[in-house]
Amino acid sequence: MADVPAPSTPVSSWRCCWCRAQAGTIVLDLGDQPAADDFPAANAPTPDRTFGLRMVMCAACHLAQIEDDPTSAQEPRGVEPEALVRQGLDAVGHLADAGIARPGGRVLEFASPHGGSWLGPLAERGLHPVGGGPADLVVDSFGMMHDADQRAALAARAACLAEGGALALHYHSLATILRTGAWNALRHGHVAYYSTPALVAMARELGLVAVAAREYPLYGGTVMLVLAAAGASGAREHPDVTALVAKEIADGVTDPRRVATLGSDLLESVAAIRAYLRGVSRAGLTVAGYGAASRTAALLQCAGVGRQDLSAVADASSAKQGRMLPVSRVPIVGPTELVALRPDRVLLFVPDLLPEVRAALPEIEASGGRWVVLDPMPREVQPVT
Ligand SMILES: [Zn+2]
């Protein structure tokens, strides 16, 4: 196990994006990284621009957040993993079962660049989408994390609530990031990394109480927290919320020293990826990748993986095909071209895609290739026999 880097303090101009406090701890440092939407054309001039990427935990409100984001990238709309769509269906079912999504109600969605809209399934259950408040149900799945001013963002969502309305927030929890060592969740464009205790406390400051919480297996573990006006009849913190808050605190989500162990997770997975690539190279195997997500660039950058290691990365998004991953300049190809390369190993940068890529591209394994999930430690997937 590598040494845990000593927590340090953020730059003097830093202010918390929720409470404006100026005291915090740098809990993770990925060095210089490209912007999230930077997929340069093959003939674009080098070097690609990079910007410091660090996570800070506020000493006052414990919200984990990006220290500074000079990029103003419009995050590219990726292809929706089926797992994301399925989670949306599950969440809508749970909201309906709990009587929170009711037929005839007005629903307002704060959209996310990650896709996965809940409006379709909510409309199927008889709710009416509206373009602005007041709404009986306001939903936000992976949207609010992108807002530079978190207080304004939560207040804007709360302001759209009709009397007796509910706000459902769905997020990749910091507890999951810690448990799975997913240091590569940190990226430009993602401002906030919510723990349930931090988010419940933020909501309380705006007069909201968490009336429901539900966990999902997506991305290793996500949470849907349902908030309602604290004054509304019957609105009180649900025991599930209280239990989840206690569990996450016990897991260390509000302890900057515990969160800073992501730094050693980074070192360990980078070393494991390098060792894995050395091994397959010695064995004379060819390696390609799948999933040109923004997190892919950070992982390649941190592990020093380049074209010498990786012939191409496939992505289903036609907008990315023909372009390059930034810095490493590994070309992005379509799935058909990936199959034509007949790679011995395919590094899967978006682990949740595994079931669907195996089903869509059976040729990879049929010709003797193996999928290698990076979550973010490398794990070879054994073929079904
Ligand atoms: Zn704060």
C-alpha cells in the first residue's frame, strides 16, 4: 500500500461552492488534466491544454468539490448506458410506489449531460412534464453536480416546488467513491461530490427535509434522496435517511483524512494498470480500449498510457469517432473498427457497459480476446464457457 499523501490546503482564493467558507483540505490531486469535452481532431496542434484537477473537502460543510475549474466545457453527450436507463425506470417505480410520483402531477426535470431522463417513464405513469415551476415533483439525476454555485443550484430546484411537492436528487455518492477507490470520478465539469450527510445538511439549510432515500447499484452505488419542505404536513426525516447518514459518516465521508486515502487508491491502480500492460506487452498481446469517456483521459494521463500501449479506443458515439483522446492522442474508432483490429485485450473504461458491450460485440471474445474492466483496478473478465 502506497503512502497516503498528507492533506494540504487549497489555494488561497478558494471558497466553498456551498457555504463560501475558505477553510478546506485537498483530498485528491490528479495533476494536470485536459478539459472534459476535449477530443481533438487528428490534425489539431499539440500539446493539448491541461488544467490542475484537485478535490477539496470544505472544513465547514464537508462538501467534497473540485478546487477550481477553469474549463467551461459543455460536457459531450455520451451514449446512455443501458444500466443508466434501467436505474431511471427503477427510481420512477420507487417514487410511484412511495406515492411521491402521482398520476396527474406536474413534473419538472433538471437535465443532465449524462442523459438518463426520467420524464418518459414518469409520463407513462400519468405525470405531466412542465417547463418550469411550480411542480409537484422536481427530478435531477446527475445534473446538479455540474453547477458551479451549489447554493444557487439547490435553491433554484427548491424554488420550483409546488406546495407539498418533492425534489428527487440522484447522485453518485462519495461513500461509493471511497469504498470502490474510484479516484477517477474526479473530473473537470463535475463540481460537487455529494455524501448523504453533506447533502442532507445542505437541504436543511434551505428548509428542506429528506423524506426518503434509496440506493442503487449503478456505478458501484448511487443514492436517490427525496426532499420536501420541512413545514409541509407529514414531512420529517425518514429513518432510512438517518440510517444512511450514520452509515456514511462511519465510512468516513466527512473525514478529510479518510477521503484523502483516494490518493493511495490512485497510486495503487496506476501501478496495477502499468504492471498489467507490461505483462500483456511481454506476452506479445495487442491491446485496445472501449469507452472514450472524459474519465478515460484522466486514467490514461495518470497511468502514463499512450499509443505505445493502446492502438485505439472505441466509442459508440459517432461524434467522437475519428477524433483523438487528448494528450495521449490515442485514436477513437467505432465498434466495428475495434472488432476489425482483433485485439487480444480490450480495456473497458466504463465498467457499467460490460453486459451490453459483450452482447453487442461477441466477436471480441469469439476471436480469443478478453475484456478487461478498469474499475479502476484492472480485472480480466473470463469468457462464458
Ligand atoms: Zn462548505
